[in-house]
Amino acid sequence: MKRSWNIVLLAGIFEIGWVIGLKHASNVGTWVLTAIAIYLSMHLLIIASRKLSVGTSYAVFTGMGTAGTVILEIVLFGEPFNLVKIILILLLLTGVIGLKTITTEYEGEGS
């Protein structure tokens, strides 16, 4: 099961990449990288969902993507720091970590 969660983590990293790419892509190369990140994030999420609950893996995936995107926008692109936004991200991450810790592996239909 740890392997499946690692795949969700990797999918979340690619999600952060494509979300930022959609906002900041400015030439063919960056658009191609954005498209590749979209494909990889979705493909990896599908792979992980074969062993994990789809709802939980998707919630963790989107939570990581949301938190990571907001944090990187602040750190790398000068988005204004907002304490309320950070508190809400921490609340979101608390829920994501909670979901991850209570989710057990199951055998999907394709296994």
C-alpha cells in the first residue's frame, strides 16, 4: 500500500506542475511540458486508485495539489501572503493526512 501512496504523491507533484503551467506557460515548450504533466498526474492517479479507495486517493491528490500550488505561488511567483489562506491550507492538509491514515488497501475489480 505504501507504493500506492507514493504514486499518489508523485501524481500530486505533477498536478502542481500542470496547474502552475496553465497559468505561466508562455511558449510551445512550456505548453508541451504542461500537457505532459496533465497526462502523468491523471495516469498515476488511475494507477494508485487500483489499490486505494478512489474517493480517498482523489481527495489526497487534490488536497496536495491545492496546498502545493498555493504555497509555490507565494514562494516563487510573489502572490501576497495571507494568514487566513495558510490556516485554511493547514486545515485542508489535516483532513488529507487524516484520510490517508485511516484508508486501507483493497483489491479493486481489475486485481
